[in-house]
Amino acid sequence: MQTDPNPSTCVDAEVLAAGLVLEGPPEVEFDPGIAGRVPAKPSAGGALVRDEDGRILFVTPRYKPVLEIPGGMVDPNESPKAACRRELREELGPGLRVGALLVVDWLPRKGVWRDSHQFVFDGGVLTAEQAAALRTHDDELEGLVFLSLDEARPRVYPSLHRRLRLAVEAAATGRTVYAEFGHEVLAVPGARRGTAPRPVTPPGRPPPAARTGCRRTAG
């Protein structure tokens, strides 16, 4: 058996296949062609990666004037977490891990770009040595930089800045946040945010949820 370095899901392949069998045959279209008319909503998976000083890792794309966090678009039949893991490997090499989901953020349509879902996962805390050793491996990227949220504000889209602020809070409190355009949407209007503490990930260790891996066997 050979390990697939870029699985399309973080669920074991045999578990996924067995689950599909248990689901039964695919539903028959009650209206011919309706499956092809269902709106397709793009998704992207990104990682909140920080250094020992709490600064966030950003990459510098060649094709836009703003910074982004590591990650990218989800391919067809690929899960958001698997996409984030694949994009990190393509952009920065195999050393980074993808942990717990921190934020799901809905973005409205803007120009030619359709509305989308943006997933932010915990990428852990890097030691000074790990941070210094990072290099970009993607021709679409000019480089990388660690910045505080305040330093990043003029260099990122406002919606990403809001999303990252929520992600930092979620990582500190052990929550997963649902947001729309970078604004948290509470389940009950006026409800207080949860404050359950999450153990701080020591520098140089992957986020806790990443230790179970995201792998699939092939061959």
C-alpha cells in the first residue's frame, strides 16, 4: 500500500467507500437535469500559521496587490481540509500541518467572482528555526512574511483581516466560528461568545487535531 500525499479527503478511503455503499444508490433526479442546474459555490481552504511572537504567516501572490494566507481553492470532489493541506504542500513544502477548523466565512459575490465559502484551519505555531527555514515553492508566489494583525491591515482585504481576527480568537478559546463577510454570526442574537479554553500549542508542534493526520492509502 502506498500513501497518497494529496488525498481528496481526510476520511480514510475505506471508511469513505463503505459509507457511500451504506448511503445506497444515488438519488434519481425528480426533475431531469436539475443536478446540473444546482448552483455551484466555490470554496477555499486556508491556514492560520503563526510564529512564537504570534505573528501570522502571509504569502505574496504575483497576480494580486494584496497578501493572502497559505491555502487555495478546493478542487472538485475534494474536501476543504484536504485542499488546504494540498495547497500548503504545493506552496511551502511538506513541513506544515493542518489542524482544527477555526472559521467558516461566507463571502458575497464581487465582480466576476461568485459568492464562496472560506475555511480557515489551525496551522499551528512555528519555532524561530522553522519560521526562518520556510521558503515558497510556487511560481505564483513572490515570497512570504510574518506580520501582526495591525501590520497586515493595510496589506490585506478588509474581509480577510476580519476573518483572521476571528480565527485568532477561535484558536485561543477553542471555538469554531461561523461568519459572513468576516462578521461573526451568533446562533442566538445577543448571545455571549463561548470562552472554553483551548490548550496553547507549543512552538514546533502541530495543532492537536492534526496529529491524527489527513491521509489516504492508494495502490
